[in-house]
Amino acid sequence: MCTPCCISQLACCCGSAACSCCCNCCPKIKQSTGTRIMYALYFLLVTIICVIMMSPTVEQEFRDHIPFYKELCEKMNAGDNCKTLVGYSAVYKVCFGMACFFLFFALFTIRINNSTGWRAAVHNGFWLVKFVVLVACCAGGFFLPEEETFLEVWRYLAAAGGSVFLLIQLMLLVEFAHRWNTNWSSGVEYNRMWYAALAFVTLMLFSGAVAALVFMGVFYTDSEACLLNKVFLGINGSLCLIVSLLAISPFIQKLQPKSGLLQPGVISVYVMYLTFSAFSSKPKEIVERDGKNTTVCVFPFDSGTESDKRIVTAVGTAILFCCILYSCLTSTTRRSSAALRVCRNSEPEIERARCCFCFGDDTDDYDEKNTGGGQDVMYDEREGTIYSYSYFHSVFFLGSLYVMMTVTNWFHYDGHKIEKLLDGSWSVFWLKMVSCWVCLILYMWTLVAPMVCPKRFEA
């Protein structure tokens, strides 16, 4: 068992074989899925390194517990206490290397239609070699000339790319809402329990959205301040109500019979989350009451301890990682790629209602699999690729830029620390608020698009 597994892992790291776990009790995995997971692990590893670089707490831990830390930094020419390896400039350089890595593979894998060619073999294997290349790219960013000019130009290029990635993320959310409703609605025809599940989830979603609206109305508004909060809370709440009524209106029901309240429920919850996140990211407002300066419109359950703030920051960072990985991995499937083009496939897809409808590719059964030591690998791309390799790497390229801008707090990078990820800045506030409106506009467009462009949506 051990010897065949070691041989297979060596073939995976230095050859074109697909990677798998050594434990044969693990469920079967498709080659296409395993490849995407490996790239996601690379992406996650570099992201964690960027978070560490923005954390003075981690820097202090290194300084206190690593023997001869100062001498080691001097030998590495990393400045006093490795100052060149921390801060926003270091994150910019590391993310520049990761972005170059994925951009190279995006160009390298253009027009690959099956997994039998040598370029496809490089994409699906040689993981140790690619890891060394990724490390070299990230390290190379620290040797770029004209550092100040590079950081200034790279900042604005990354902001543009990160905004495109955020748009893709919002489009995927809209596609997820439609797919959820379509999948569960298909089960109503043979089991009425799916109708009950639809009704229950829809009720819970709208209850959560209304509860969030009331919560923000109570704690994030004030009679003497927070005018922007009042205005945007009213606008976003009204827009959520409008899209909900539009989804069940007679003329939309005629064009899309399966349009219901589940989709606007998902959109409303996400919009309320973004609104809450925007309010939390806005610089604090202070009013004078009884001769004292009082901070208003802030999170009410803040005990003022550092431990609470660290917990909130850790949860926020985890949510960020999950959203980025979900966007990178799901945006490359055939269904999602079609959704990003806002069109319908030429042939209607057969839906099979299931709770975990997000998982699984377009087909489920494959004959060929590797039954060596360890986990079985199903080679699902013999006849053709399941996803676009080039587009896959392009999404990760944009994701690298989004990570860079998010970790460094977009344009408010000076003196920023990862522990202050949820602290206020106007750039983050407006980014999240605009994201709310873009999400709502995208969803409304998917409702009215069949009426505006009927030929593109003919089955």
C-alpha cells in the first residue's frame, strides 16, 4: 500500500499523473476536480502568506520565538527585523508573482480541447515543478527595479482587475440563486416535499433579510448623525422589495414560469450582508452629547476587548477565503461560464433535484479510473476538457489581484494591519455599497433579459 502510493505521488509531483490521497477509503475524485483543488491550494497558501505579512502580531511572534531572528534577517538582506518582508509593499510583490504565475498559464493553456496533449499534461501534473516556479515568481517580485513606480502602477492595475473579479463573483451569486430555484423546482413534479423545502427556505431567507434590515435600522442609524446609513438603508431595502415583486409579477412569470421568491430571497440576504459590511467598514462617526464625544452607529455588542476583535477578524477573513475560492472554482464550469455570458444553452439541461446541487460536474459516471495505491482517480477528460483551462487560470489571475487589494484595504494601505481588516475606510465602504447595487441590477437584468433579447434565450 505504502510503496504504490509513494510512487503515484512521485509521478504526480514530477510527472503528468493526477494527484490523489494515499488513503483508499477516500471517495473517488475526478481528474478535473483534483487539478482545480491543487491550484486552489496553491492560491490559498500564497493568500495565507499575504495575511501573515500584514499582521504585526505574527511578526512579533516570529521576533520573540525564532532564535537569531535579527541576524537571520540581516543575512537575507531583508532589512532591520525583516521589514522588507512585511507590510503592504511585500504583499504587492508576492501577489504580483502569483498573478504572473496564473497569467502565464492562462496564455499557455489557450485552446486546449483535451487532456492528451503535452500542454494539458503540464496543466494537470508536474506539481512540484510548478510549486517551485510559483515560489520563484513570488520571490522575484522583491528584486524588481524602481520600486516606488512599480507599486504605484501595480496598485491601479490590481484595483481594475480586482473589480472585474468582484463583478464575476456577483454574477455567480445570481447564477447560484437561479440554479437553486430551478433544481429544487424540478423535484416538485415527483415529490411535493420539495415544494415544502422551497417554501421553508424562502421564508427563512426573507426573515433573515428583514431581521438584518431592522437590526441595522436600530443600531446603525442615529437621530443626529449617520445620514448616509439612513439613505442607503432605505434605498437597498426598497430595491430588495422591488426585485421580489418583479420576480413574481405576471409578465415575468409568463417569460420564466419557474421564477419565484427563492432567488430574490438569496439576493436580499446577500445585499443586506453587504450593507451591514459597508456600514461596519465606514469610518466611525462621533457626536457630542452631554459635553462628551460619543461614537454612534457602531456594532452594539463590542465589549472592547482585543480577543473579540480578533475573533470577528478571523471569521471575516475565513468568509473572504471561502468566497474567493468558490468564485475561482465554480466560475469555470460549463454552466457557470454560460451564466456569465447571460445566455441559455442550446439544449435544455435535465435537472435532478438534490440538496447538494452545487457539487458534481456535468456528468457523473466515468468508466476509466486509476485503482493503484490510494484514492481512485477518474479520468473524465479523455474525450474533451470539462472546463476551459485558460479561463480557469484567468479567474485565478483576477482573484490574485482581488486578494491583494482586499488584504491591503484597497487604497487605504498606509499603516494598515490585517487585524484591522474590518476597520473603517471610505474606499471599502463605497466598494461594498456599489456591489449591492450591481448585484441587484444583474438580477433584474436576468429577469427582463428574455423580454429584451428573446432570440438569445430561445431553448
